[in-house]
Amino acid sequence: MIFIYIVLVIASVLFYILYEGAFSFYLFSFVVILSAVLNVLLSYTRKRISVSFLETQLSASRKKKIPVVLKVQNTSALPVPICMITVSYTSALENKTEYFKINTPIFPKNVQYLTLNISSLHCGTVNLKIKQVKIIDMLRIFRRRIKADKGGLMLNECSIAVAPDYIKLENQICDYSDMGLETGNYSKTQKGDDPSEIFDIHEYSEGDKISRIHWKLTAKQDKTMVKDYSLPLTNSIFICVSLYFDSANGSDELLDQYDALIETAAAVSMHLCENNRPHKIVWYDSEAERNMTCSVTDIDDYRYMINSLLKARICADSGKLLDCLYSGRQEKCGHMLYCTSGYSDRLYDSVTRLGIAFKYTVLLIENNKKDKPESNGANGENYSVVPVFPDMISESIENLIL
């Protein structure tokens, strides 16, 4: 379009030179002044346009379309014929960035909403960012960039957590409450026999123990009041998620293993939540260079744990997770589950040497799919290795007793 404008300017100059009269002068002046007017109007409009994400935190399951809404606002009385929005799409897991552009007109004194449908085949965190916004005049001669530091862009980043699919488990869960495990958590819904914490106080009824009468409160209220003790909730199951993957595997194979690893840990954690069993999950954070531990007691804790886990990068060192466990003080647990995609003969010594559990299970994510998973291979009374196959997670661990 700018080429056509240059041709038009040259033609008007020649017309002004070759032909006498006011019309040739007016035509030449109009062509020259037009560009200056368009430039001024474009500069004026640029300061009154903003482009932002409507929401900055989103979540969805794999393979499902995620509607991401862009808000485009023009507070000026002038329309913009062309607005070019460049958005970057970055997968935190693959560390690969792609770009796509959106062209749209912007109407005067108007707010427009543009919906982008984003989907991901794999679990993880997807980061969207508005990299650039340019507006162009009607003759496509001038372009003006809207910069964030001048108030043009607000909320120009959006994070999407692609969560694992829900997998229903029916595994039996052992009760480790009688093993003397340390705990500082108590049930909010069930009473127990721990006198160190009072669950509730109520008026005496037939069947209540005399030893639990609250004598001070009874004297104050002139009626017999009885204490209910609390039920200790031990984090009896400890789930370790190793984010190390063999770099020799292909990209697609690695992503399949990653999905299976996250879905396995998520399925076990959800199953424990559904059965009111508090537990802990730990993984190594490469950016923070330390282990991250989440205590999960309910569905809110579970969601927080999944979002945090999905933000973690793949670890380049297979021993970082266990090294940090050795260096820190760990509470005793009943059952330790170690989810990993890499297995070696030394893993048995490395895991059991921690001495923090009565029972150890390695959930080994396999890199090949089979028609039927192998039987759970128990290597000892307190130690076993269970192969887990992608897309067959519930079948792979159906015989596992948690």
C-alpha cells in the first residue's frame, strides 16, 4: 500500500508541474497533507488503546479446548482499521515457543472480546504472552506500536495449567495409625481418642465416659459437659515424584512418560483424598534448587499441589530428589511411593537407605505400551517395583495396596 501511495505522490507532483491552475496545487497539497494527518491521528489513537487477557490463570484437562479471551479496548472516538496482535505460546515442559498473529479492526469507544481456543496434548503449564501490538492506518503507510510501559498493555501474560485426566482407583488403603507416626494434624469431621486435642464439647448423654467430663465448664454452666477428643491424621503415605527423564528418549516418548508420571501421582493422591487419608507429595524444583513438599488433606490442597507440580521443570540430575531427602529431616511414614521413569539396581539401596517408611514401592513408568500390563513384581516383603504403562494406569496398579 505504501508503494501505491508513493506512486500517487509522484503523479501529483508531475500533475502540479505540467498543468497550471489551482486544482493541481490542491491535489498535490491534499496528497502530502493526508499522510501527516494520518500519522497524527494514529499517534493520538495509540495512547487510548489497551489489549490484555481477561483472565491470567486458567486450567483445563488434556486435549480439551481452553477458551482464552483477549480484551481490546478503544477509548478514543477514532476507529483503527487494522490492529496486529502477536501472541507467544510457550510450553514450560518443552521450553519451545511458537507465535501466532491476530488481525482485527478496532471500533471507536468500544470494548471487544476475542476468543482464542488453545489445546494441549500433554500435561504441564502453557504460558501465553502478548508480545506485540501494532496499529496501522487505513492506507497502511504508518505503524505504531503499543508499549506496556506507556499504559498500552495490562495483564499481558496468561498461564494455563493443563491438568491430568481423572483416573478412578479402587485400591485398598492400609491403616498406619497404630505405628506411632508423628502428626500435627487432626480430623475436622471425626472424633478420636487423642487427649492432647479437643474435638468438641457437648452435654453429657448416656454412654459417655465419666473420665471425659469437663469439670470446670460443668461448674460454670451448672450442667454436665463432656469432652470429645480428636482423631490424629498421620501423613502415613509419602509420594515422591522424580522429574528426571532419560534424554536419549525421543520427544514424543518423553512427553508420554511425563503424562503417565503426573497422572499416576495425581490418581493416587486423589484416591487418598476421596478416602480422607492425608499424605505428602515431594518433588525436586530445578529453579529453586530444592525439594518442594505439599501436604494434601483435602481437594483444595490437591488442586494446589497439582498446579505447583505442573510448573516444575524436568530435572537433569536423577539423584537430586533423593539427595535432598537425605539432607533434610523426614518424618516417619507408613508407605513411601517413588514414582519414576528411570530404574537402576542402585535405586533399591538409595530408597530404602532413607529409613523413613515401613514399606517402599517404586512405580516405574514404562516407555512402551503393551496390550496387558505385567503382574506386579514384588521384590521383597517391604519393597516392590510396579511397572506402570501409559494409558493403562489403573490396570497397572490395580493390585497395589497403598
